[in-house]
Amino acid sequence: SGAQQSATVANPASGASPDLLPHFQLEPEDVYIVKNKAVSLACRATPATQIYFKCNGEWVHQGDHVTQHSTDRSTGLPVMEVRIEVTRQQVEKIFGLEEYWCQCVAWSSSGTTKSQKAFVRIAYLRKNFEQEPTAREVSIEQGIVLPCRPPEGIPPAEVEWLRNEELVDPALDANVYVTPEHSLVLRQARLADTANYTCVAKNIVARRRSSSAAIIVYVNGGWSTWTQWSGCSTSCGRGWQKRSRTCTNPTPLNGGAFCEGQNVQKTACTTLCPVDGAWSEWSKWSECGVECTHWRSRECSEPAPRNGGRDCHGPELDTRNCTSELCTHAAPGTEDVALYVGLVAVAVCLVLLLLVGVLVYCRKKGGLDADVADSSILTAGFQPVSIKPSKADNPSLLTIQPDLSTTTMTYQGSLCPRQDGPAKLQLPNGHLLSPLGAGRHTLHHSSPAAEGADFVARLSTQSYFRSLPRGTNNMAYGTFNFLGGRLMIPNTGISLLIPPDAIPRGKIYEVYLTLHKQEEVRLPLAGCQTLLSPIVSCGPPGVLLTRPAILAMGHCVEASAENWSIRLKKQSCEGTWEDVLQLGAEPCTELYYCQLEAQACYVFTEQLGRFALVGESLSMAASKRLKLVLFAPSACPSLEYNIRVYCLSDTQDVLKEVIQLEKQLGGQLIGTPRVLHFKDSYHNLRLSIHDMPSSLWKSKLLASYQEIPFYHIWSGLQPFLHCTFTLERLSTSTCELACKIWVWQVEGDGQSFTVNFNIAKDTRFSDWLVPDNEVATPALVGPSAFKIPFLIRQKIISSLDPPGTRGADWRTLAQKLNLDSHLSFFASKPSPTAMILNLWEARHFPNGNLSQLAAAVAEVGKQDGALFAVSE
């Protein structure tokens, strides 16, 4: 009652100094009740005559206070400290209504002061985890996500992870990451990550452990290279030889799949038996000579020694006296006459040989230039080209027609490009490749139908090119000379432009362009690197070009300088991948340059080879374009019906492969493909199906959604990732289905497919293909490969290459064509205008608007009448 009476003194006395109001030196703080232990709340104030606690709006009884009085030594004012205890029963009385709180109220002669509120909560931690990690078996370098949702508790539980009972510290291991949702992420599984993982939740009340999840990181086996063929099992006659390989590259570990295929190969062999030589009969004796002797001879030829057989033993020549020691010598001077006759005969022979040599040399000089190189370095021949001179009044005759029935010369040489340091490659004076033997020629006749298979067969026999595909669906090839040309792989966006004069005059190259499937070529990626483009080969790599060829291919990156570090990689002759160019940085060599556009990149290269575009994200805002495509069977003979959702890199070549695959499976394209921007946020891609009529259909999927791991998508090395939704119709009479497919990245913006289609027996697969403007011809040679006429191109180059007094030069043309960011690259080349026109050809073939280019040239050349006439 005294406390309640004192509480009525709410205002200070009239004229009281505010300095005499009590102020708190100690205020009560939030506390947790652990189990049944009471907690203590304290407050201290000066100057204070009375202090009482108020809990949940009610005054605490005076007898429950423990009061202590003292004096502040510095001010001499009275100090009062009060404590109370709060029990679990007091808090539980109001449990569920509101939180339990207490507050101090201090009095002095000038008035009252209230402290802050202190909340009293009952601490607890449930026993059962809301989600526990589960055991998994994963391939090496695959990403792992172990989810953990701790039990409910107050205060909220802190989470830590144990690996084989040892604490996992992300600060010490860059491969480990713990998400805000407490999931443990292993960016790339290592053999050392094989262990038992336990999620531990703890607060002030208790410590809980989840069930341990066993993670097994396995390694699928890989074959080593074949050993050399063993010697033939027999030294004479028919036998066999073998070679072997082992499943040690790598060795399968932790239950990984063993290598498929044979570890030993045998082949028949025949060893020629040795034949010892034997003498023929002696010849007749010669006439008696001036030395009174005659001779006879024999040869080791019946039979001659073969295949390592022994030579004949004994003399080849037998001489004896023919006059029984009674020799008659020739007249003096006979020997001198014979000597002179022999010298004259030798001189005549030398003169005849010299005349024959002069005739052969003149005949060779009148023929085709012998300095010819092509893909016959890969053990096959080339088809020489007969060049017919064009008439002066007909510029359209600047063409070249191959003669497919002429003789083939076989060459061999190094496949590695010769490079003298970082400087630009110089063409040698002699042959690019050394010929086999001395002028060996083989006849080569082939029909056009067999030419592609023959070319691939010849190409694939070489060790450096054994990873090239055996078929011709993803390959283009052609024979080119100084007029240049173009190779294209239809419906892939991949092409190779060989500009005029890139091949030296007098030389003929047989060039190929091929697209690799990603499982055929192993491209190692370090850290968070990702493949952004197809892997493309052009060659042969030993060819030297005097001007850069332009390789065009698609990519799936949403590029920005602050989000990405993008590099152009090239495979060396030894098989290792090297960074040859970093986009956006100053090029360290003049051999390569790359222009990156929204959907495609254009690689300038003076060395042919195998290329790929690889990126590494610099922030979580970096994103790749995914193309989402739906397929379903064109007919439904059973109750089950499957919808397949592909998540592909947004390049034409991958979409082409999936469409060809689905044609074989009898799939039908549903709707138009959609694009999703997949961010580097370590979050997976989820897919779910909705709005399906439950009276007609049901889903056989047990979970509410399917999920594709982040690293499977981000690496770009698994081209045909997809999820299958298996549905079941409740009646065979049901032939219609309407539903929605949702696709989204976790904690990202969702994107969906709204799908409406009918299931009918007469539905056929749609012949939908990648929309493109490419021509069907994979190879174009000479002027037909270019939009700009050859003679007009030469006039534009000669007009714009020299610096213009009024700005009418190549720099202005680059600005008109929005290429002014590449001026330094153009300026480094002997003909900057040629580089600009080559890039225009690569970007706009075959549907480029030539009139727009002419308008740009005309605008540049307004001050130059000759150039303006060219544009007209």
C-alpha cells in the first residue's frame, strides 16, 4: 500500500530542480529462464528515496524487493539498488497472452523516473530438427548441398557443422559455404569430403545433433591411353599382336563406375619368313685379256636374300690365267687409247643428263605452283585447282573451280604452328609442309557423296584430331585459295570467314570447321569458371594465314565489365588449354582478338585451332542465359504421359542437338522456348507443375517440385539437363491436358510456361527448327561467299586506308558502323579498312543490307568524289 501511495507522486514539486530527478545507473536487462531456475532483475538509481518494480503493469509486492542503500562518493547523493526474482511460474501465468516484462520506477523529492523494460522469456530448444541432412553419393567435382533446419527454440539456435566429429570452418576452407538458411554447400566435391556430416543446433538451454549424413564422393574410372602394339607373336608366318589399356585415368574410387569397353585389343599380323640367298650359275669365261687372264661371275639371286635371310657366302668373281703362263702383251699405246675413249663417253653422258634436267625444270616452272598445303598433312591428298584467267571485261569470273579428278600429292609435316616468340608469324619461303619421298604421286578419285566420309576418315587418323566427330553433321570443309571463302555449320550460328588474301597467292588450303560435343573434349574449369560457348575447331592448325580469319559462334553470357571476367581459350598441340585473350584487357598478342556482342562473339585469329569462351563471375549479379524448352510425346498409347523440360545454354548448337534427339524419341515441341537469366547465387533451379485438372490427371511426382543443382547448370559442361514430369490419366478416354509449368531459381524471380495442348494419336512431331537465316550450303568459295563485290571492296580499301585530310578515312567508317571501340585493333593491322569490311561480312552474311553499308561509305566519302562514285 505504501508503494501504491508513493506512485501517486508523479510530478516534481513546483520549482524543483530537474537535476534532482533520479537517474538510473543500472537498468534491468532481458533475461531467459533456463529450466526452473529463477532469474534476478536489478536496478540502481541516484538520488532515489524509493525504487519499486512493476511487472506487466502491476506493482511487485514490497516484500519481494531486496533493497540496498549507499552514498555516491563523488556527489554525496543517496544511491538505492533493488533486486527481485522472477520464477518460471510467474511467467507461465501469462504465457500466450503477451510477453512478460518488468520495469523499475524510482522516486526522489523532485519526481519519478522509469527505467527501460526488461523482457523475461522461458528458454527452450525442441528435440526434433525441422529438416535433417540426408546421405548422398556424388561424383567428384560435383556440387553438394546439405540442408539443415534446426529445431524451434528461444533464443533461436545457432548452427554449426561437424565433419567426422570435427568442426567445419568455412573461413579455413574456401570450398565450403554455409547459407543463411544453415545449409552446408560444398562447391566442388573432393575425395577428402567423403565423411559423415552432422548438423548441430545449440542455445543456452541445450545442444541438439541431427542424424549423421554419409557423403560418399566417387570417381568414375577412365581409360588410360593404349600401349604400343606388341611385336607379332610369330617370327615367320601368320600370328597376332595386342595392345592394352588400364582403367587408371582415373582409377574408380568409392564405388565409381568401372570403365566400359575392352582393356585388350588383338589384331592379326603376318611376318614374312626369311629367305637365304643362293648363287646362280657361273657365267661363261670372258675372252683372254691384256693381262693374260679371263674371268667369270655369278649373282646371289637364286633366290636373292629376303626378309632378313643370310647372304650368299663365297666370291662373286673368279679369274685365272688363260695362256698357261705364256702371255702375249698388247702393242704399246693400246691402254692409252682405251682410256681416252672412256673419258669421251663419260663427257657425252654428262651433257645428255644436263639437257634432260633443264627440260624438266622448265616444264615444272610452267605448271601450277608447287607450294601447296592442305589437310593432306593428315595423311591424305588435295585436289589441285585449275585457275582460269578472267576476262578484263567480266569481273564476275573471279572464281575458282576445283578439279576433282586430277592427281593427288601426299604430304606430311608438323601439326603444330611454328611461332617465333610473340611476334607476328612470318610465312616461310619454301613449302609449308615437307613432301613424302621424292615426288611420290597417288591417283585419287572420289565421288561427291563419298567425299565427306573420306575427308573425316582421313582427318580422324591423326593423333591430334582423334577427338573430332566421326560424322559430317557438325562439320563443314572446303578447298580455298587467295580469294577466300566461308564455312558454316547450318543451324548452329557457327561460321569461319577466310577473307581475301588471307591465303597467300599460289597456295591452296583444304580447311575444316567442326563443332564438338561437350562430352568429346575435356575442358578443365578451375574454381567458379563456366563454359559460355560451344567448343569449335578449325584447321588444319599448321596453316599460316597472312590476315586474320574470323570465327563466329554463339554464347550465353549477359556480359558486363563489373560482373564478368571472360577469356578466350585455345588448345595447344600438347592438348592443354591456354588463355590466349582476356576480353576487355589490352591484348598481349596480335594473333587474336575478340568482339563480344549480345548473342555472338567474333574471334579474329591468324592461327587456326580449337577455341572456347570461358567466363568467371566477379559478383553474384552475373548471369547466364538459359533456354527452357518443353517436349512431350506426340501420342499417348498408355495411361502414362511424360513432359520433359530442358534447361539449356542459350546457344543455337545446343538447341539443334536437343531437337534432333527428341525427333529420335518421338517428342513434340510444346510452345516457344523461353529465356531465363540464371544468376551466380549458388541457388538451384526448381521446376513444378500446376493447374492440372485433378479429376482427369494426377502427377506421379512425390515431391511438390523438382530441382536441378546449381553447379550442374553453372559449369555448362552438361549440355542436356532436363526434368521429367510423369503424369497419369485416370481414364483412357481422356485426350486433353491443360497445365502450367513453373521454372524459377530459388530466392529469385520465377518464370513459368503456360502450356495448353491436346494429346491425339494423329499428332505428329513438329518440324520446328532453330530460326536462322543461314544458307544450307556449308562451304562457299571465292566471291560467292561475300556480299561486297571483290573489285569494289579493293577500291574502298585503297580509298579509306590512307589518312584523310577531312576525316574521310577508315576511322570515320568504323564510327558509322558502331565499331569505334575497336579502333586500336584495326590500327594494328596493315589494312584497317579490310578488317572493318571483314567484320561486317562476318556479322551480316547472308542477309546484310548492302545499301546501308554503301550509305555509310558514301557519307564518309562526301568530300571524295571517287569514293562517292564507288558507293554508288
